[in-house]
Amino acid sequence: MARLQLARRTERLKSSLVRDILAAAVQPGMISFAGGLPAADLMPALPLAATADAGLYQYGSSEGEPAFREAVAGWIGETGLKVSPDQVLALAGSQQGLDFAAKLLIDEGTPVLCEAPSYVAALQVFELFGAKILGVPLSADGPDLAAFEARLREDRPRAVYLIPCFQNPSGACYSMDARRAVAALLDRYDTLLIEDEPYRSVALDVDQPMTPICALLERAPWIYLGSFSKILWPGWRMGYLAAHPALMPHLVRLKQAADLHTQRPGQMAVAHWLGSEGRAADLDGLRSGYRLRRDAMQTALQRHFGDIADWTVPRGGLFFWLRLRGELEATRAVLDQALAQGVAFMPGEAFFAEPELGRQCLRLNYSRSTPEEMERGLALLARCLHEHALA
Ligand code: PMP
């Protein structure tokens, strides 16, 4: 074959540890805490009748179906972020919004500030376009504000990427104080915010308001990303963004250049569900199912990891984030041994632009295992960690 001549940016498309693990995790018999798949058995049936109109199978508009944009503007409004339908763009999953944000904002060497740890596929796309990823340490209720301000002041990032509700991977959920403080700093340093919220609706026990930071900004520009993947079937690839009006024309052109428009039947099904009477009951059912699984994982973790790790019980989202104590490390060697014994997990290093920061961390998904699998899988995993510490 002739030599492949590829764009220089492909050199930055690293082979992903995550892909390798997910491939191993689907082997028959594997107990997998690795992926982030929502629980299919808890999802409501999609209103397929809403997709029956043959007219929907013709090309549509790049911005999205008017009914979808209208319904989504209302859905976003319920969070406290008031947007008009003109500010909504239908996406093929919120991942597409991350791709657009990267194309819109990142040149070679552009500094982008992210939480450390952060969402792997966001880091991946930002790096593909040449971003210099800067990290800010994160605790259970928000970022380290002194470090955040120092980064804004000293490094002048062009954009800040945050996941303030039930963060992937850490489960962190920003307090209102943290949200206000972050918004004030972004305004002060005039820095664009990309706020990503796929887990907002997977709220299990929340006793505080979770106003989007975008709603608290007075001058800084913003892009707000949302998704139906965690509540209404990820295979439909239904996501959306809302943005500051000045950014919308650019984002619509990026949508045209990427895929012309998002599939129309899915938009109509989602719009129908958003307007349906059963919506609140569907979400309640989903949350109760997740709550039971989250609690089962917590019980099994206390038994097998209580002496060797620290964690905060997640109040939403799909993950537990563990920090190992003492000399214990969740290295690639531990992962290989765990996979050989039939348990998959996600090593912390995958979630950091500087992987060594994650050596003592691991992410565990709780939404897809039975209590019995949790018991067995966590016992095996704890044993692998101990054996490696002794070796
Ligand atoms: N952002 C975050 C933080 C995520 O965890 C995910 C999915 N794992 C996405 C975006 C993308 O979701 P989707 O494209 O399915 O909407």
C-alpha cells in the first residue's frame, strides 16, 4: 500500500487506554465497572409514534426541528438557565458539541482549563485540535478556587471546560457557592465557559439548587451542553447545546459542515417525551433504580475497600471515584491482572492530562452490575490491588 499521508493533527490522536479496556470489558463473563453505559432496563420506552410522519425522513434544518428547539429551550429553562429556542442547536449527542467547541476555539497551543480529573473524550478532542490542557484540582463540591483564579490570571486560558453536576469521573457536584464564585471569576477574567451537563437528570439525592454556571454569568460568553443519552437511550444520539447569541452563527455553520443536521425522527420523539405527562414518572423510576444500585455498590465497597480507599458517595451520575491509601496504586499491571481474573475498571490515569496524578485513583461504574456481581467483582479487585502492593 502507498504511504498514508495524513494531517499532522492525527499524530495527536493517541490510541486510547479507554477503548482497549472497553473492548476487554465486553468479553463474556466479565464483571465490568469500566464503562459508563446507562442502565438500559431503567430507560423509558421512546414514543416511536411521534416518528411515523414520513415527512420527517426528508432533509431538515441545521439548527434542529422547531418543536425540538422549543421543547429543549423549556427543558433547559427548568434548570434556571433561560434561553430562547433560537439559542438551541440540536446535536448528535453532546460529544458533538465538544467537537464544535474545540473547532471554534482551539488553535495549536491554545490553553484550555479543565478540571483534573476530567472527561476522557473531552480531553481527547481538545488535544486533537492542539489545546494545551491546564488542570485545576477538584474536590467533592467544586474546584480549588485559589488555583482556579491563579490559572485564569497567569495562563489566560481561552476557554474553561467544566462538568459541575455529578462530574465524570469524580462524581463531584458544585455547591451554589462554588458556582457563584466560578461565575464571578470567569466574568472578571472574561473567559469563555463550556459547561457540560449530561448527568444533571441522574440526580439521586440532591438537597441544594444546581443552577447552571452559565446562568450566573454577566459578561463572559458561554456554551452549555446537554444530552438525553443518560435518560432516553444513548443509541439515539440526541444531544443539544445552547449558547450565547454571539456564538450561535458560528456553531450553526460548524453543524452544517459536520453533518448538515441531526436526525429528525429522534428530535421529534424527544420533543414528544419532553411534553408528555409521563415524563416526571419516567425520571422518578430511573432515579429509584439507580439509587438502589448506587447503594448496593456503596455496601460492597465498604466491605472490600473500607480499609484501603477513600471516596465520597456520589449524589448522582454513574460513577464512584476512589482514591487508594498508602502505597496502593491502580496501575496498568493491576488492570491487566484484574482483566485476566474477569473484572474491569477504569484506572485514574486515563482522566488526567498528566497521567501520574491519577496513579492512586480509579473509577467504578455502578449502573450495570447486580449486587452479587458487585460483591464478587470488588472482592477480586481488592485482592489484585493488595497483591501488587506486596509484589
Ligand atoms: N460529556 C460527558 C461528561 C460525558 O460523560 C459524556 C458521555 N459519557 C458525554 C459528554 C457525551 O455524551 P453523548 O454524546 O452521548 O451525549
